[in-house]
Amino acid sequence: MSAYIIFNYKILDRSKIDELTKKVKPIDEKYGAEVIVGSPVKTIEGETLPNMVIYKFKTFETAKHWYYSKEHKEISVFRHAITEGWAAIIPGVDETDALVETGYFDCK
């Protein structure tokens, strides 16, 4: 089982990116988050922002707990001050069918 959280963003204040990384590491360790991509982006189709970070988690539930945790919400305030972009949570293939059946992806 696995799940991913993707951040695609532009950096507004590059001088604070290392501080953001330092602040989020203990939260990553607590929830078993693994950074599998942390890189500038070269878009080859469609539109993206110039930077991307992709986290891998053991389960979709763990990814949700990490993102919605009190600790991460505090970090999000800082991240929003120095970056601009979007984030998405994506279940791994093995969890997708079950989430679709629950209606998780239905638009309301």
C-alpha cells in the first residue's frame, strides 16, 4: 500500500526554503514520510509551476494524518508565506478502488 502528496509551487522567498525543510523534517519522521522527489520541474506537456516535492507514505490514511496534523498545519502557514502553488493527495494503485467506492473523490 502507498499514497503520495505532491506540492507543485513557485518559490517567493528562496532564503527561507532551508528553514522550511528543517521545520518539516521532524513531522516527516513522525509520520514516516519519505521525500521521493524534491526538484525543479522541466515541463514537457501542459502547465506546471517551477518546483515540485513528492512525499511517499505507507498508506493513504497516514498521508492524510500527516497533512492534516496540527504540526503540519503550523508549517503550512510558513510554507504559504514563502511559496505559492498547489498540493494534492493521491492514493497508490492498491488503495484507489476502495477510495473510489467510498465516494471520496465525488465532487459535491
